[in-house]
Amino acid sequence: MSKLFSFSDQLPNGSKQEMNFYDSSFFKKPGKQLPTPAQVRSLSKDAHTNPQPQPVIFKDSELLVKFGPYVTTAEAQCLWIIKQAFGDEVPVPEVFGWRVDDENYVFIYMELIRGRTLLDRWSELTDLDKTSLCNQLSQIIKSLRQLEQDPSDQYIGSLGHQNVQDYVFQSYPKAGPFSTIKDFNDWFSYLPQTWLPLSKKYKDPYRDLLPDNGDIKFTHADLHRANIIVSSSQPARILAIVDWAQAGWYPSYWEYCKALYTCWSEDKWRQEWIDKFLLPRMQEFEVFSEYTMAIGSV
């Protein structure tokens, strides 16, 4: 059964400078407060040198704080709505709140997931373990795809009608949201020619290979093994999918293209395992690869 998602009725207001989710587990103890941005900064080892600083962990509170100039409240909204819609069916860290400080850094306060990344554990896993984890991923993705937009309010972009935000497009101006898949595909296919003078522009030989029909699906858009947290014990199980910074509503082919994009072409993860939990979309990926190479996103 699909889960209809109405932004206006359900999403927390992403424009707020401060948000606390008082019904979350963090606030069950009376008087408990989230650390201030200043306290988080004081504990960071690279906040002043790294535009994407490492998260700060408060072990006693089972709390992780992700922060920085490129962190957005849309990621916190994403964690919140997934937990509300699916509970543990789609495992993500519980989000406790957010802050935006005077330097416009966003601080997302979330549950600390104690486990190891699938990337770290991969070499020690048996094929049976890997098959089990891919089956778990398949079920998680199947559940996530039940999330649907209101038919009267469909678009491609980040949560809350925000622009497309994706690693592929970091060096390009934010764009969208797009009202149709065709609009998105037209924009994506035009990116390689963005900086060309008019006399150098050409008829794109790949554009017709991108399907303008199909569904708009809620997409993680960065299913790298480093973003999949698994248990240290046997049998291995998925504890959480993390890093939803690029998540949003995209054409149904986008998840597969981005999953392949995140790893080396000769990696067995790409050659054998991704197809076990995502529907292969090789034609679209070949076009995707041509565009990303042309715009320098490699």
C-alpha cells in the first residue's frame, strides 16, 4: 500500500532557525536539552578548516550532530518524515531537532547509530552475508518507494519544494524544482552545453534515451556502502541508512544511476550486488555517465 505524503500538512517548517522534536526519545528525560551550536563547535576538531566538518558525537547522550555550511534542514525533514511514515521498516537515525547559527551553519541532532559501515565490513563478509544484506536493502527500498507525492502537488526536487540538490550538480547553480520528468531531463541533458557559446551548441544524441514517462520516486540518491550501517555481530543486519543530504523526489531511474556512480566500475559491489536490490537501468546509466563526464563530475 502506498503512503501518500502531503507536505503542507506533515513536514516540519524547514525555514525555522530552531526546531525541537519533543516527542522524540531524546526529550523523554525531563529537562534534557540539546547542545548549543557553540558547544558543538568547541568540540569539533575541524570546524574551522573543513567545509564539511566531521560530525560531533556525545556518547553519554547517544547523540550525533551533523553540521556545516552545506548541511540543510531538508535532510532533517527527510529523517523525520521517514521515521514517521515507516518506523523501523526503513531504518534511519531518529532526529531530535536542528539549529541554524549566525554563520548559517545547520546543525542536525540525531541518534547515534552504533555499528560499522558496510564498506568497512565488506571484505570480511561471506556471499551468504552479502546476499542477506542485499535482500534487506531490497525490502527497505521497496518500502521507501511506497512514499508518494500528492497527485495534485508533484515535482522533482528536495523536500518542501526546494531546488535540486545533488553531488552531481555541486558546481552548477541550483535549479528546479521541476514539474515533470521531461523538464528535469531537459535540464540535465543541457548541462554539458551550459558554458558553450551559442555557435558551439549541438543536437544532443543521448537525450532521446532518457525516458520522459514513468514515476517520480522518493530517492536516497547516495546508496554508497559507507552510508549503510550494519551490525558488528553475526548474522549481519542493516541498522540504518544514513546521509540523506542528496535525497529528494527524482525520476525512478535516478537511484540506480547514482548507486553505480558512487563506486569504481570494476568493483564487485557494482558488478554483482547493486542489481540485487535495485532494478537495473543500464540505458539510463550510460546516458548519465556521458553527461557526468561531460560536466566534469567524475
